[in-house]
Amino acid sequence: MTSDEHPLISARTAKIENWRQAGFDPYPVRFDRSHMASALHEAFGDLPAGVVTEEVVSVAGRVMLQRSFGKLIFATIEDWSGSIQLFASAADLAPEVMENFSALDAGDWVGASGAIMTTKKGELSVKVESFQLLAKAIRPLPEKWHGLQDVELRSRRRYIDLMMNPEARQLAMLRSKVVGELRRQFEARGFIEVETPVLQAEPGGAIAKPFETHHNALDIPMYLRIATELHLKRLVVGGLERVFEIGRIFRNEGIDSTHNPEFTTLESYQALADYTDVMQLLEEVLPAVARAAVGTTSLTYKGRPLDLKPPFRRVRMVDLVSEAIGADVDVNGPVDSLREAATSRDVAFEASWGAGKIIEALFDDLVQHELWEPTFVLDHPVEISPLARGHRDSPGLTERFELYIAGQEYADAFSELNDPVDQRRRFESQALAKAASDQEAHPFDEDFIMALEYGLPPTGGLGLGIDRLVMLLADQTHIREVILFPTMRPLAD
């Protein structure tokens, strides 16, 4: 709070006491609203100037602007659908009512009843017959054009951003449409929505660094989940053949324009399917979500056009890397040649990495950012895909794809590994990597191996990043704009 706010806060606090002394509660329990602002504009948007109707309505919202012209007072209130003007006239209201109305401040919540009308200038309004203070705002609203330019402030105090920026509210509503349509699309295809543990004894299902905590009663370390995969596949083993979960994921990693330590994914698993079925699923679902959220599959992102209309391009990771370095890449070939290719192009790698991880590093540095239109990047090396089924035709590769759009990954999917012997061998390899100080290596999950030993049918699995999908559809370049409460660095004392 700056020093010049102190007198305003004091004055508003005094108004609260005045209201109470006059017998009014400045924080009443409820209010009956008959119409949202948008509904009134839709119903009466063509009303000619200077008309007072016989239609009486009740509206409620936050006072965003108030103007007094002697015996006339105009107040613009805003609800989450839009804004409507209140028109108070001394010719129609008692002096004490006009005085109380004039005492309203920007930021106050108010409810009002009266006839629908238009002013002489044609502004749709509610002609106030009665009003009620619903919540007195002690703190003044920020100045419209200068108080909301600080991105940090907007992210830390999202409530201010939402009340002052219609765009922020529209983003929140768009995100809700995206999640709702994803849910409808999967349910329409026979998937059931489930919930799996957020606190886990072993953080599996992805290669990432977890957040660690401690369960006092059991006196054991526990972890916030880094994926929902292993529990969802256990459910398929148990007979729930089509499952999905929309949930929060936590990874103890960096923060940048496309990463937040907690984010939201949709994961789904479909028995008797492979990764080609999952590609088809995405080619059906993503255009439907785009049409539901923004009305079209033709988008503009970062000033460039792109279209989510299928079919999406399909190309192997090794072929993209081969094209980028001008030489054939073979995951089963000599590692030294890949090291030389990486070194000559300033692509960082570690001495312990095999061919698969170096191929991934070359892809990340040389190829990923060039993939603008929706592209399925296929058949990742086994080394970087501990949970994916080995490729039916290409030893050393897996039946895995990632979906890239506008240079970013949006989805990761597999023909799931359902051979418990192969899965055990993969986990053992990851355990060796973890012992060699790879903090992101996948842990050994003995119970998951046991589940596979009961029989996981052929299964196609999908992980879809919801935050990035909303960013794409909303043409936003920073993830904090589409997460209502992003993780922020603590303020300095």
C-alpha cells in the first residue's frame, strides 16, 4: 500500500461505520439478481434513445465508474458477463437514497432494481428505484491505464487482474470451455473419468524431478505425482478399459514461458488400441475443442497462421534429425558419430548418454522449434521411452509419438509396454541411471510390474498438456496468462 492510499482507505472505512449507524449492513448475506448484463444488452440492445420501458429488472455488480451531474448520477457496474449503467435521478428517489447512492465508490459491489431504459444518448441503463450495497470495497481500484501494466502484479494478484481486465476473464472462461469440451469428447467415446493419487510413494510415469514431502503418521517420504500414467494403467489391468483423468501434475523443475511447476494434463488409456489409434483420437478431439472454444480450427499464434484441421503430418524423429544434420541417423549405429554431430553443432550432451538421448538432444536443439503446423513426431528411441512398447518393425525404437505445434510439445503418447519382463529390464536400466546421479531417471516400481504380470491388454495411452493448448487457442505466449494462480518467485523483503 502506497502512502497516498492511506487517506482513501481511511475514508472508505469511515463510510462503513456511517452505513452501519444508518441501519444498513455493508456486507449483506445475499441478493436476488434477475438478469446478467449481457442478457439485458441482448434483449434490449435495439431500444431507441430516450425510452423508459415497463420491464423491471434487478442487476448486481462491481461499480467501475461513477459520474454525478447534480440531480443525476450515473454508475457503471460490471458482472462477469459485461457491464450495465445505473441511472439515478433526484426526481424519482428520496434525498437520503440519492445521498447514499452518491456515496458509492468505485470497487463497491451494489445491487439495484428498476425499469430498463435508454438515456438521451442511447446508453442502455437501469433506472434505479432501489439499491443495496452488497460489499464495501476498502481498497481503491488501480488506475485503469497505469495500475495494471506490471505483469508480476497481475499474476500475483489475479483478483485485481480479473476485475480490471475483461481479457483476463475471457481467458478464464476459454480455459473452462477447453476443459469442458475435452471431457465431453472423451466421455462421448466411452471413456470414464477417474481420479488417482496426488501423493505417491514412488513418483512414476514420466522422466522428471519430483517434489518430496513426508507423511508424519506413516513416517515415510512421499512425492507429489509427476504423472498419472502408472495408476491409470493399473485401472486398465483391473478391467476399466477406457479411462481418463484431468488433473494437476507437479514437477520440481524450472519456470519459463511454457513451464510451471504445477500444471494440468489430460491422460487417457484405451485397451485394444495402439499409438496410431491415439493419433486418430487427437485428430478428432483437438479440432472439436478448437471449434467449441474459439469457433474455428484456423488460428493465429504469435502472428503466424496455423490450422488444427487434420490430417496432421507424421514423421519419425530419426528422419527429422537426419535431415537436420545432413546424414543418416541410426539409433543402433556407432554412438561416436552422434557425439561428433552434436559437438560440431554445439549441442550439449553427457558422456554417459547413449545414442537415444543424443538423438533427442539433437532433435530438441535443431528441429523442434521448426515444427509449426501440427506434427506427430514418431518412434522415439527406447533409451528415452521407458514405458513405451518396442517398435514392431524397428529395433531400438518405440511406438511413441509426441505432437508438436508452433515449436512446442503438446502431447505424448505410446503403444503401451505391456510385457512385464521387458518393463522390468527397462526399470533396471533406469535404476542404474539414477544411481549414476540422474535425478530424473524413472524409479523402479515393483507393484506396477506385478500389475503387468496379471496382464495389461494392448493399450494406447495419451498425455495432453491443457495449459499449452489453452495458450495456443488464446494466442498467449506465456503460461502464466492461462493459469489463474501461477507459481511466482517470493517478493523480496
